[in-house]
Amino acid sequence: MRKLSQRHLTPKKLSKRAKKDGEKLIREMREAVKKDPKVIEKFKEYGVPLEDIDKVHIEFCELEVSAKTKDEKIYLNEKMLEDDSKVQDPTHYVVHEMMHYLQQSTGKTLDKSEKKETDYLDLPTEQEAFEVQVEFKEREEGPAEAEKYVEQLLDHHEIDGKEREDKEEELLG
């Protein structure tokens, strides 16, 4: 069983306030995710009971990325709990990671060679997760916020030109 590298995950105790706020936020995010039509559809498609959302381990911790799913556990960057966080509502990250949970729990993941040979945003597992995440963000926050998120994602991955146009169309539908 592989562990998250130090580069991706450094467990660190949260302050009591942050931990309490984080636990409350996790409960609220679970409820929002369970009501989302696309998430419901995906759980049915994978043959996983929707109630499993309540059983998925989700925690805030120190990460160098926004979120990560490892061994069917979801980790969210604790910086999202800070008052000055750019991420006002991290629920869309939970939606994305929940797709990885489904993939991992049903064995529908990629092997290492597939991951190495393919650009991150072209991986089928990531395409599925981003599709559901962006649709969720659009329904919850509106098309402008979904577009803004996709722009930031493409900027982060330094996607330009025709490839950017194609990716943007793919992610925004």
C-alpha cells in the first residue's frame, strides 16, 4: 500500500477552532454532495450506495495541492479553512474527489504506465472527475464561476492555444 508522499501530505494537527469548523464544513459538504443529481447518477453508475458518502473518510490537512484521494480517503487542503482563503466553498473539490473515491473503491483506476504516458488533464479518471466537478460548480454557483474555475485550472496547467480552447469546451460542455 503506497502512502502519500511528503510532497503531497504532511499530517498536522489543526487548531481546535479549525478542527471544529472543519468537521462542521465536512458534514455540510457531505449533505450537498448527496443531493447533487450528477453525483447520484455516478454512484448508481458505479453500483455504490449513495449512503457510502457518509462513510468516506474526509479530512483537512496540510497539502501542497487543493485536494487528494488516496486509498479511498479524501484529503482537503487545510488552507481552505482560513478566513482569507480564495476558496469560499470547497464542496466542488469534494465532488471531484468523490469521483476518485468511486474509481478507487470499484477498481476502475489507471495503472502507473497510463498515468505516466498521458497528460494529467487527459487522464480518463481526471476527465470524469473534472466534468462532474465543473457541472456541480455551475449548478451551485452559476456559469460564470464555473468558467472562472476552468480558466484557473487551465492557467495552472499552462494550457494554451487550440489545446486550451478544446479543453475549455470539453470541461464546460
